[in-house]
Amino acid sequence: MSSENLVAVGAALVAASSSFILGQKAQNAEICKNLTNLIESDAYALFLKEKLYEVFKSCPPDETKPLNRMMKIMMYGFPGLDNIRVLSDHVLSYDRRNRVAHWVLEHLTLPCISNQTGVNRRIAIFRSDIAIPTMFRSTNQDYYRSGFDRGHLAAAANHKCDQQHMNDTFILSNIAPQVGVGFNRDAWNNLEMYTRNLLDTYPEIYICTGSMYEPKYKNSNLCVEYNFIGTSVVAVPTHFFKILLCITRDKKFILEAYAMPNQYIDNNIDLKTFRRPPEAIEKITGLQFFDKIKRSQYESINGSQVNHTEEPEETTAPDP
Ligand SMILES: *[C@@H]1O[C@H](CO)[C@@H](O)[C@H](O)[C@H]1NC(C)=O
Ligand SMILES: *[C@@H]1O[C@H](CO)[C@@H](O)[C@H](O)[C@H]1NC(C)=O
Ligand SMILES: *[C@@H]1O[C@H](CO)[C@@H](O)[C@H](O)[C@H]1NC(C)=O
Ligand SMILES: *[C@@H]1O[C@H](CO)[C@@H](O)[C@H](O)[C@H]1NC(C)=O
């Protein structure tokens, strides 16, 4: 969590506690409004929502109010809390050390993948994310003649409802160095198209896409090896993952988890080859996907039916 966010949450707490002590009704109403505004506009306050409402018992949440875009995208949980950026149609967490996003979350419905009049990817331009401090920011220059594509994490074609949504996917915090031929332009693109085609079956899909640095054995030692490009030293992830949470018409949950190596992949290889247990990707990335849903609550994971008769197990083993 960034310090500004902590200050915002802290200020709300201080303001609230002092006025509750004074017992001023009008001021309490204003605090409740401020609390709602904070939760709706600040990702970190949203993450703390339950705790904040627990503290401010006299400010109950309005359950009838429709969720704004950020709240909708994040409703099944935050995979991690590092440097969160809220854009017009996606939310991401930025890895300052590697200058690439840890994860990007999207929420897909059919209208926004169809070609809307006026929304055009050709007028969108790649540009640095000025909200990231210069020291940690990637630039177009880093990618120039690097041999890697500027690969989208949130795919541009998923955001056709509004030109701004499309434009925002071209901000470099949503971009990572990807092998072009055989990956970005082929296998990875196939996975993105496969995801959009799932909207023929499911009315809503939540997508978490991100970068991964996978340890490998080298001389019987596990190690992570990866390259960097450009003067900003932008990491080339060894893999990219994509976790799909599909919501069925009768509100059941389906999960699919993929991790693909950032290399040439034969176009004929079945995408199912790249499925992995979601826990395996969580272990490598340190992230937790859609953690507001217990794994036992899923209808299926990676195409296998989830057994609902057994007692749900704890996901983390207690310390010995
Ligand atoms: C509510 O927020 C406004 C705008 O930030 C601020 O001026 C006001 O002091 C806040 N009210 C309370 C009671 O904290
Ligand atoms: C939508 O269609 C128009 C006309 O065919 C095309 O110029 C434009 O690039 C398309 N937009 C997107 C976002 O694919
Ligand atoms: C999208 O980006 C283009 C190129 O920078 C710009 O001309 C256009 O105004 C932007 N549109 C929106 C809605 O942000
Ligand atoms: C998909 O995930 C399930 C549940 O973790 C796992 O049992 C299965 O092995 C995974 N499929 C593949 C192909 O890795």
C-alpha cells in the first residue's frame, strides 16, 4: 500500500472518531458520505471495505447502490496489493523492480468485445504511464529494436465500449516484452481469442493476466533467469499467466488457469496443454486469484468437476 493511501484512510478514521465523540449528527452523515466516496475512489480503501464498515458501525453500506467499474472489476478479490493503478476499464498492480505489471484485472461482457462505432485501435498510441515515478517507468524507447513486441496484458480488443478504455490498454504499465512471432501474434493471441469466444457460453468473465518468473533447475539448483531490455531495465517475464473466472447464467463459477512460456509456440499446440492448477501459479507469483471464492465453491476447475461432497480443505496448512 502506498503512503498516500494510508494517509487517506487514516485521515478518515481520525475525522470520524473525533466527530463521533462529539456526537454531531450532521457531521456523522458527512463522514458516512466521505467514507463511501473513499471506498468508491481508492482501491486500498476498497480492499479494507469490510474492516472500515466494521469500525464505522453507524455508516452501514448501501447494498442497493450499483457498483462502480473499479468495485465491479475487483469484486472477487485483489490478487496482491503492490502499487495498484485504477484505469478506466481495468485495474493493475505494478512491479516497480521489474517495470512490468504483476497482474491486470478485467471484467468482460459481450457488448465490449464487439466493434462499437467510433472505437478504433489504430488511433490509440503506446505511451509511458506518468503515474509511475520516472525511475520505475518503462518507455517506448526501451522496446525499440529490443526484439520484443509491446504485448498487452489486458487485450485491446477486450475494451471496445469506449475509446478511452481502448486507449488505456496502450499505457505501458499494461504492456510487457513478449516474443512476437509464435507468441504475442500467435499462441497468446489464440488464448485471448479463446477467452472472448467463451462469452458465447458465459455472460460474464473476470480475467486476471500477469507476468511470471519461473524457477528452473540448473546444475541441480533452482534458479530464476530472465533478461531485461532498454535503459529503464524492463524485465522479460519467462511466462505469462491468464486466470479466467467465468460466471454461468445460473451464477455458478468456472475457473481456468493458464501459464504460457514467453517463447515461440507452435500454433497447432492445444491451449489446454498450458493449463495448470491455479495453486501452482499462485505459488510461483505470490498472488491469490479471486480469493473471495473458495476453491470448493467452483463448479469446475480446468474442465474438471469440483467435488462438493467433501469438506472444503483449508488452502494453507497450519505451521508445524
Ligand atoms: C468530508 O470530505 C470533505 C472533502 O474532502 C472535507 O472537506 C470534509 O472535511 C470531510 N468531512 C469530515 C467530517 O471529515
Ligand atoms: C471497427 O470497425 C471499423 C470499420 O470497419 C475499423 O476501422 C475499426 O478499426 C474497428 N475498431 C476496432 C476497435 O476494432
Ligand atoms: C485516444 O488516444 C488518441 C491518441 O492519443 C487521442 O487522439 C484521443 O483523443 C484519445 N481518446 C480518448 C477518448 O481518450
Ligand atoms: C487444473 O486445475 C485443477 C485443479 O487444481 C488440477 O487438478 C488440474 O490438474 C489442472 N489441470 C492441468 C492440466 O494442470
